[in-house]
Amino acid sequence: MKVFVAGATGVLGRVLVPQLVARGHEVVGMTRSASKQDLVHSLGARPVVADALDPAAVAQAVASAEPEVIVHELTALSGPMSMRDARHPDRSFAATMTNRLRTEGTDHLLAAGRAVGARRFVAQSFAAFRFARTGGPVQTEADPLDPNPPAALRAPLVGILYVERAVTTIEWGEGLVLRYGGFYGPGTAISLAPDAVMAAPIRKRRFPIIGDGGGVFSHVHIEDAATATAIAVDHGQPGIYNVVDDEPAPVREWLPVLASALDAKPPRRIPRWLGRLLAGEAPAVMMTDGRGASNVKAKRELGWQLRYPSWRQGFAQGLG
């Protein structure tokens, strides 16, 4: 099929595009930067340059591709992250731009898809720190979202919720939203690269376990996330899918294992009050009271099989 990937040079796009090409699809990759056209070519796709926030440019780019499927992987979250960004994720330029890409950018892609008669639209969302802090430690797509998230997370969640509602309610085609877990692996925030956003502070013992470390996280290797996305291009009913590994786990379990994989000393432990003071309310809540996500629906309905079913295996073998 003809597949249009918006965000083809992003962290996920760089892994996804070659998988789509390997499956026999004709891929057009959209990038905002003309300097990245060669990268798109090297991934096996035809590049098209357009600013996702320019509706006319998006319409022209999509019209030139005439895709049957559009994949929306647009964010502005790559690059270094400061401690201020971690404490106030709602105030960073990257978060503000990503929210625009998830609202305005989504609208532009949906309008362009409708105009060309695309039959399917697959969009990126996020599974972590979303669920109501009630019930069990692992939640499904049917479970309620947190009605009162920490203040610093409210603005970023606006964009995520917008994507989910807009894409799953389209009438002209099939809309699928993939709620990814936390990415790890080459090119991500958790990798062996010396400047990886999360790996660097872990190596410096600046990523402590807050409180009891009972907050549950869901991870997914970047290759497995791309595989689920490639499958969703032509499989699965419309709706929302959690794209995470088989083992949601509390911070106190996975963070020491990750530190060991990064050849770092074990993480420090600090009380919750100190964590709130140093890092803010949002990280304190994530580390102590977060809920993980179940991948049962994605495995059942997409026929998705993971190369790294657990972060335990992935941290040991898949960070490089």
C-alpha cells in the first residue's frame, strides 16, 4: 500500500519506515527539514518536506503521495532535556511545540487524509502516567484515566487526549491510536549513548528512587513499538491499543536493573517529601503511585509478537 509517515525522521520513524518498506509498502516520509531528505531516502522512503503546522503545505504533501494510510508520529521531544524540563514538563519549548503538533498538526493531517480518500489513520499516543490511581497496578484501554493528574502533566495530556479523541472518531476511515510505553533502545532516551536523556543522569546517580518506588511503569523497545505500528497499518479494528511489553513493573524493580545495564552504581533512594521538593509533584507521583498498562488487546487483535517481551531481557540485550 501507499503509506504516508509524518515524522519519518523521528525516534520511532527511523525504525518504522524500514519495517514498512520491508513489508512491501510504498512509503512517503514527511520531514520539516530539507536537510533530512537524504536520511528519509536512506530509510527507503520518498521524502517530502512540509511544516506540519502549515495546513496548505500538509495538504499538498499528502495529495502528492495519495496514501491509503497515514501514520502520525509527530513530536518535538527529541534532543537534550534539562532538570527544569523534568520538573516542569509543561513549560518547555519541546512540550509546547509537541502539543501544537498533537492538536493543530493532527487536524491538518486528518483534513488532508479525508481530502485524498485515505482509508486508515494510525497515530501515536502515550500509555504511561495516564490511568486513574485506583484499582490494580496494571490497567487496560477500558480503564478510566486519571481525573486529577499532577499540575505539571495537565498541559501535555491535553495534546495526547486530543489525538485520541480526534483519531478514534473519524467517519471517513479507520482510526487507530497506539499508546506507547516508555521507549528504550538505540536512539531513545534510554540507550547506551553517552548523551541519552535518561541514561546520563542515571550514570551520575541523579535519577533516584523516590519514596517506596512503587509506581508502575510500562516500557517497550523501540523496535517492538515500530513493529506494532507497522502491523497496525493494515491490521486491527479502529480504537486504542496499549503498545507496551509483557511486564509492567515498579520503579524499585526496573531502575536498579537499568542502572546495572548502564554500568552505573545503584540508584539512590530519597523520601517522597524530598523527591517532591527536588523534582516536583509529577515525578513523585509517577515514582510512587503510577499505574502500568496491559498489552493483552494489542497482542490479541494485532497479532503482535515482541522481540523483547520484558525490559529485563531488553535492558540486557537491546540498549545498544
